[in-house]
Amino acid sequence: MSFSLVCTGCGAPLQMDTEGERGFITSEAFMRDKPLCRRCYRLIHYGQMESVQIGEQEYRTTVMRALAKPSLILYVLDAFDMAGSAVRGLAGVINQHEVIAVANKIDLYPHGSSRDKLRQWLSREALRLQIAHRAMLPVSAETGEGFDALHEMVSRVAGDRPVVVMGMANVGKSTVLNRLLAMAGDVQERSVTASPFPGTTLGAIAIKVAGGLHIVDTPGLIGRHRLQDRVCGKSLGLILPKAALRPRVFQLEPGQTIYIGGLARVDFEQGEAQSFVVYAANQLHVHRTKLARADELYRQHLGSLLTPPCPECADDLRGLVATPIRVKGERPVDVALPGLGWVRVGAAASLTVHAPQGITPAVRPAVFGVAERGHGGSGRRAARFGGARSVNPSGLRTVFAKRGESASGGRGGSGTRGASTAGRHSGPATRGGKRP
């Protein structure tokens, strides 16, 4: 027996026919005032996630239906993963409407970061990703930072247009919406399911709030181009940042390699000795070794020292593709790995970046290109601060480890001027294609 009612948590149509399909609800749960499908009930009350995904075509249909008339779009992006959180293939549709770009998770940036400079950089990145926008508003759904400005702007410019909230899965879209609804005084009546798992919202949810504001929450799209969408639930907890990033600075010479877990590897092949700054979840293990033994290390320690992936992750995460990248050194750049983080390179270098099939490293202007410019080059300025592990004036933890040492944080694409990239398959983090 099927019904036209939808789940008040995720928006999926409720049904009693097929257990395991989205929207499944028991007859007892259906009689409640605000029925939740079994998936949302278990997620909210027990933190248990049942894997249900919305297809890309269904997602596009849902978004295009929501944008059938002139709308104000709240385009929620992940400030930690701008390129990875941009919805692909809908720029032509989205740009027909007025857009407020909301960069969530701004609290993950290192303490002391200039919010004004970050906002300018985030706006430039959004434009580079073909997201035209009226305003860029950095926010933190976790701390509430930036929400007064967001609420004021939405209330002021929406008029009688629907406010369509959209974005990739796991950018915090539902949490952003819940905080906005709380500011409207209607959170208990209108809150939607939010969790650390991707793809929580499955169907469009129409919400009316005080003052006549009409909000449409669309599902979050799960893509194959971000690592956070492809690892298992256990490994997801290792790669998603839980607190402000503590950058790790490695003084590298040509012929050295950095592993970020077992999901990415950056080979420094040619150039002057310099600092490589790793921005990734503090709890994610980062390991430096000699390039000559990088393949052997991968074969022997994948899933232990180099993790994720773990045994529960999909097999396609264990075969890595090599992408040559040449940094000209005209200005600092970030080598971004969608869903994982980025590595800042400040001087000329020839690199090879390894990542799983379908994960494309993107080279972009460095987010901290001005504030940290002194930490590029030969690394002599960073060396002044001495010590095996020290904190320099920019708040960067400098790692002067011996070759083969590691660093972990403790608690918890397209090219740009100055760099060029091209991909080639090399097997699992190797050039010889050997499988561990």
C-alpha cells in the first residue's frame, strides 16, 4: 500500500510496500502526527544510517522542477571543498535565477584566518566554478557565525519568490536550513533531518515560515568525484574535519613523497627544497617518505599505516591514478583533492599527484597565498623557528621530521595560471602499475 504523504525528515514519499526502499514506514509509525520513514527515525534516534541514494537524473529533475519559476537560490557550498561541492551540469539552469552563495564550514579554517580575505577568495573560487552569485556569505552552521547576515539578506531580497536551497550531499545543507528556521522561530515544526552522512535529504521539502517566506529544500546529490562520497562510514569519520584545521608543514627536498592516508600521494620530483603545507582533517594520518620507496610502502602498509581506505572501503579506492603537475612558482597554488583537502605549494616544482580513479586533482590559486607567502620558496624562513615540531607566527605546525616520519593532527578541476596538469594511469600509487 502506497501513500502520497512524504517523510517529514527527508521528503521521500512514504510507502509500506518494500522494506529497504526509500520512504518505507511501518503502519504504527504512519499514524504519528509527523511521520518519519524508518531510515530517518533510525538516523535521528540511533545515529544509524541506511544507505539510500538518489540518482543523478532524479536529482536534476527534482531541482529543475523546484526552479520552474523565478526563485532565489541558496547555493550551499563546502568552504573546505569548494570545487568538490559544486553541482555539475546545472550552471545554465542555476544562473537563470538570483543566487546567494553560502560557504558553510568556515569554522574549519585555521584560527586567526582573515574572514574578509576568505570571503573574497571564496567568491573568486565560486566564479571560477561558473557559479554567478549576488553575494558570497561564509557561515558556520556549527557555531552560527554569519547567520545574522544570511537571515537578513534572505528576508530582504526574497520577496514573493520561493527560496530554493540546493547543494551537494554533506555540505551541511540541512543543518544550514535548520539554523535559518530556528531564527524564524519555527525549528520544531519545520526542521529537516541532518546528519554527518551524505545524502540525508532524499526529496524536495516545501516549508512555509512566518512572514510568508516559502522555502524549498532539495536533496543533496552524491557524486563519484569526491572521496567523502566513496569511502565507507568508518573512513568517512577519518577524512571529514571535526575542528579547525591545524596545517602541517613539511620541508621537502626533491625525491620525497607525502601520503595523505592511503587515498592520495604527492611526489616532489624536481625543484628547490621548499615547504609543502597539508590542509586535511586533523585526525587523518599524513606520512612522508622517500620517493624511491613509496611504492613498496604502499604495498606493505595500505590499510594500516596508510589508511583510509580500510578493509570495508570499496576496492576501487585501492588503485590510484597519477597526474603530473608543474607549478611555475609565479604565485602559491593549492593542489586540491576533492573531498580530502589540499596541499599548498609556494615555489616552482614538478609534481606527480596520485588519487583513486575518478578523483581529479585541481590546481587553484592558494587560499592563503598572501598570508603565508613566506613559507614557500626554499623553506629557509620556516627553518628559523627550529625545533622538531613548532608553531610559527601564522599558526602553522612545522614538521622537521626525518625522512620516513609521519604527522597526524592529534585530536579528533581545472588548472590555473602558474600550473598545468595532465592525467595518466599508473596503478595503485605507482608508475609501474603493480598491485599490492
